[in-house]
Amino acid sequence: MTKSLSRNSPSSGLHVAFRRCLLTLVFCLASALPAAAEGVSVKSVAAIGMTVADMDRSTAFYSEALAFKKVSDVEVDGAEYERLWGVFGLRARVTRMQLGEQTLELIQFLAPPDVRPIPVPSYSNDLWFQHFAIVVRDMDAAWDHLRKHRVRQISSRPQTIPKSNAAAAGIKAIKFRDPDGHNLELLWFPEGKGNPRWHQPTTELFLGIDHTAMTVRSTENSLKFYRDLLRMTVAGSSLNLGTEQEHLDSLPGARARVTGVKPEVGPPSVEFLEYESPGTGRPMPADARPTDLWHWQVTLVVSDAEEALKLLRMNYTFVSVGVVTTTDGALGFKKGFLVRDPDGHVMAIVQK
């Protein structure tokens, strides 16, 4: 016969104590989980940046062809910037230009001298592909303006998204390149589409930056990075295909799944382009560096850069050597670091 334990037996006391300890441990773990699950929320996209070969040429192009206005022009060097970009002995000229309320950041590395060009040919399904989209008041007038400046067109002419694509129906777009080969896009939104700010009365032709888009191998993997860890909100998705998409990208058979994520305040937002056809192109070069002309960096503002680094440390590749604290404030933030997303696109995570 099995002998039952009395409430006052030593074994019973140990059992009760063990249960209390276990419950305390479970409570502590449960209390910690919500904080971990909250992640670090991206407040805004402060700037969209890229490396350029000739700053004077680039600023002239963006001001004359696209109506950007220069707001700052600085040169930086020293150990903190070497750690930020992961480049020894650098000196960089950083120029910020503004269109509407959005900021473009151009970076020219004055030292070291070796700057590699964007691979030729490049296609929109290659994983180094990235562009940013400028909203216009009148697409026909904007296209005429681009042709006067003899821009390098990707699309043969502006394309209108058909009614079959309900999420984007009626939007007009054209893609082209800047003097270094960076991909750009003009967008026109019909009534009821796009951010309400793009429909405010104005005489300006070029209104601002709506988003930056990058080619990804897997939308789900990208969402784990931007939505689950950086707490950006999914803004919508569409499947873009047909002759309009093919001619927009200059890519036969183009069929792209587009997913947008947005920060707490915007625009601009971030979009993923997953090419179901003709499939994913070439990968980001394994030896890519910030000095390469295919280098883009999107500046995401968070409240705590140290916490963001902890969240990303285990699974992602860092360009920077840890969190860098700037002493001169030349780039507009106190702390920050550069990290690559699942496909190698660079995000500058900064704390103001």
C-alpha cells in the first residue's frame, strides 16, 4: 500500500517550496517576455542615402533635374567614422539634400580612393537593386523635364498600373538612373491612392520621397527583420505583373510581389520587391563595402541604439564595429551603427 504524505511531513514541505520556486520562476519569465517581444520600434526614416563618385556632379543632378535643395555639406574623418562605416583611413564628404519634408544623403569617400562602380548590366531582380520613388504632381510634365536633362531611362515611357491590380490601379510610374547608375522612380498617384499629403494643392512639380524599395529573396525573411524586430508596420502589398511591369523594369516576364512597411511617422516607407518571375537574380557581392557605388543606407531612427544592436546581434551581419557614439554631431545623431538585412541591404540604425 502506498503511504500518503501528511501536510506536515518534511517531504511535503519540500514539495510546496519547490512549487513556489517554480511558480516564481515562471512569473519572472512571463514578466520578461512582453518587453522582449516589443522589440525596438522605428520612429521614422530620417534619410535615404547612397555612395556617389563625384559629389558636385551628383548635387547638380539632384538639384537641377529633380528640384532637391542642399541643406548641409560636411566632411568627416577619424576613428569613430572608421568604426561606423567599417573602412580604415576614411575621409567622407556627406551632403544632405531635401525635397518636401524628406531627406537624401549623398556620401563621397574622399579616402580611400578605390570606388567600385555598379555592375553592368544590372537588373531589378538582382539583390543589390534598390531605388527611391519621387512623387510628382504631373507625370507628363515631369517626364518632359527628365528628357530635357537627358536622364538614363530604364522604362521606355511612363507606365500606368492597370485596373486588374486593385491595390495600385491608376498609379503612373517611370524608372531611370542618376549619373552613377543609382535607380530612381517617379510616381503619380490618382485620387484615393498614396499618402494624403501627395494630394495637397501645390504648384511644385516634384513633391517628395514616397519610399525606398529593394529586391529581396524572401518577403517572409525580410518581415522578420523589419516587422518583427524593428516593429515597422505592414502598410500593404500587391502583385505587379503584365506588360506594364515588364516595361517599367525593362525586364521581360517581370512578376513582382511588393510589400511595404512603414515607421511610426512617414513617409518615406520601405518596400520589398520579391520577383516571382524571372526569379531572384544575382546576390549582393560578398565583399560589398560602403565605398562601392551600389552601397545604399537607409537611416532608421530608434529610441535606443544599444537595445537595437542586442536584438540584431545574433542573426545579422554588421558593417559597423559596435554602436558608435559621435562626438561632433556632424551626421545628425548621437549613437548609431550600420547593419545588413537578410539580403545585404544596409540600414543605419541611429539614436538622435
